Amino acid sequence: MDRYIDLILTIGITLGLIIWLTIMSKLKSKYGLNFKRVYCPVCGTKQPIIRVPKNQIQILYGGNTCPKCQIELDKYGNVIS
């Protein structure tokens, strides 16, 4: 009986996390996921697939620094001021 309760809890938590990540991705939140290629809005350069984070914010939440114009972008391609 305890195995069934553990299984139900595990499935419930997993489904909850999947739903939460899906909602955050659609809202373009910093907690969401972006699997699409990003272009720099300033110079139009396609950002590399494998990124090298330059600071702690990019490590935690994603994002990139454009190699051409050095503008800092979030994971969705928006300029971070």
C-alpha cells in the first residue's frame, strides 16, 4: 500500500512540475525553458546553440552575450538592461 502512495505522489509531483514549466515557458518567465534559436535584436546575429555564460544570472536563468555587439540577452532574445 505504501508503494502505491509513493508512486501516486511521485507522478503527481512530476506532472505538477511539467505543467508549471510549460506555463512559465509560455509566459516567457525566467523560470521557463526556451528550445528555439535566438537572434540578437540589435545586430541580427544568430546566437550559438552552446552558450558560455558570462555572469551568475546567465548561469542560473539562461541567456547569452552577443559575440558581435556584446549586448546581454535573456534566453528568449530580449535585451537585458
